[in-house]
Amino acid sequence: MSEPNWREATRGLVLDEHDRLLMVKYVFPSGDERWGTPGGGLDPGEDHHTALRREFHEELSLVDVEIGPHVWSRSHLFPMLSGHDGQRERFFLVRVAHFDPVPSIGWEQMRAEFVHDVRWWTIDEIDASLEHFIPGRLTTHLRALLADGPPATPIDISDP
């Protein structure tokens, strides 16, 4: 069997001073809705930090932010409209002061990229919500990260 045609992606675990997590709501053409962390695919020639800074600017109008350590990695196989077989993601811890996120590219372009909302969530709100969140076991992993701090090497949080 050949190696999957992966899309390389970068994600930010954007946490404010009260440990609220910034999430974006994806609404796919299938009607499937999921809340995930901000970020996206790497453009040709981009490294993860450059791509994450670009995505933060586009999705959140967040600039001049310090990107912290790579804390999680995730590989996820699913058919993508881009023709990829799935996505490999690196998650970076990003601490910021609370702000009101507004997409610099505008909501029309955000919706074209399947993003329909952006908001802050507490861990307890995520646990109590009937919404679907990605990655799987998000709050379990996030609670461990907040309790133990960044791991010495990134943790693989891929779904089994």
C-alpha cells in the first residue's frame, strides 16, 4: 500500500489569560459542523510558524504573536476536496491576552474556506456542549497540557 497523499497543516492552541481556548466553527458542504483550532494548510515553501502567522492574520486579525512550543501532532485520514487523503497537523501553544477575533479576509472569504464562526470556549463549556470538537479527546489533552505544561516532545493525539 502506498503512503497517503498528506496535506501538511499547522494549528494554534490559542489560550487567553483565563485558559479560554479560541476555536473556529467549520461547516462543510456535507452539512457536517465541527469546532477546531485556528490554522490551516501550509502553502508551498512555508514552514509551520510562517503558515500559522498567516492563518492567524487571515482568520483572527492576530499579528505579532509569539508562537510557543509544538505540543501535539495529529494524523487524520479523510477524503479532502483538495484531493489529499488526509491531513498531518502540528499544534503549537500560543498564549495571548483576550481579544475579539475578526477575520482580516472577511466573512465571505472565511465561509468559502468553510469557517462560519470564531469564539472563545472554556474547557467546561466544551465538555458541556453538544457541538462536535476536533481533535478527539480535546479537553482531556488540554487539561493535561494545562496541568503538566508543554511536553518535552510533541504528543501524538491521532485518533486510534
